[in-house]
Amino acid sequence: MKHKTITYQRVLNLGNYENKKLEITAELDDGEDIYKASTELKKTTETIIRSELVTEIEENVKRLKKEQKELITQNLNLRDDVRELQDKVKEYEKKLGISDDLGDDVPFDQGSGIPRPATAKPKIYDSNDNVEAF
């Protein structure tokens, strides 16, 4: 049997219910090896159908690398801002005499050592707005 033409078809799934289809047909020369020609036709078809996809992926990778650099820069700037603010807080705490050092004299057995306000007794007023003794 003598073969005169060969065809290779490729359907590429792009996701999201989209496909891309490419079909290439080639004519064989007299005495040309059909297997070798089929392999070449397949390579050509695969290269063409994927070239746009590869280009798109490469562009996305470049864009994402650029975004990554920008995010890293923003992160470093924010860290610097936080350090500056922490230094300012320490500076203001020194000016105000505030210290977060509790020392060793905290009476843990007796609570925080902060005096609690005495419970107030209710006041009763008479009809003349005088406070009655309770």
C-alpha cells in the first residue's frame, strides 16, 4: 500500500471548557518513510499548538516575578516602618516615664498590688434631698 498523505490532529484542553484544535496534513514524497514523516508532523503540530500557550505561561511567569519583587520591596518597607514606629514608642515611653519592666517586687501571692476601691454604700435621700444615714 502506498501512502500519499498523512494527517495529525491535536485537541488541547485549555481548561474552563475551552479547547484548541489543530490539524496538519502533509503529502509524502515518493519513497519517504511514513513513520519518520509522522513523527515530524506530530512534533510540528505539538510545537505550533503549544507555542501560544507556552508564550502565555512565560508572560505570566514574568508578570508574577515582577509582582513578587514589588511585594518583597513593600514588605521590607513595611518592616522598616514598623521598626521606626517601635523606636518612637520607646522614645515616648522614656519621655513619659513608662516602663514595661515590672521588676521582681510584684506580689503575686496578693494579686496585682493595685489597691481596689472600697465598695460604696448606697445613699438614701429623704424628701428634702437630704442624705439619710444608713
